[in-house]
Amino acid sequence: MKVTSVRYFETRRGLGYQCKTNIKDIEIWNDGNGGGTYIDGALKDIKLLKEYTEDELERLIDQYENNS
């Protein structure tokens, strides 16, 4: 899985982000309210992915940002 775009937004509690990936309908999210970073999308598609830790998701975002 690769990150293809990142959208940042501010909340009352911090910075959130939505990341599109190269897998249709699968996104990486952080709602900016103090929770963790997670994968969102169609459940059937998520089940096909390997389980990513929060650190692995953050590294995917970092890779995208370092190459942009």
C-alpha cells in the first residue's frame, strides 16, 4: 500500500489528516482528536490488507511526504 495524497485539517484538539492510497476506497485517517492513526474503507477490502501498526501507517505517510 502506498499513500498518494494527504489532506490536513485543524480540529479543536489538534491536527487531523486524510490520506488517499493506491488501493481504491482505502484511506489512512487521523481525526485530530487525540486518537490513533487508522485505515478506513470498505470492510471487504480492508480484510485483504495485512495488519498495519500505527507506526507503519505513519511511515507510509512519511515516505509520501519525503518524495513529494
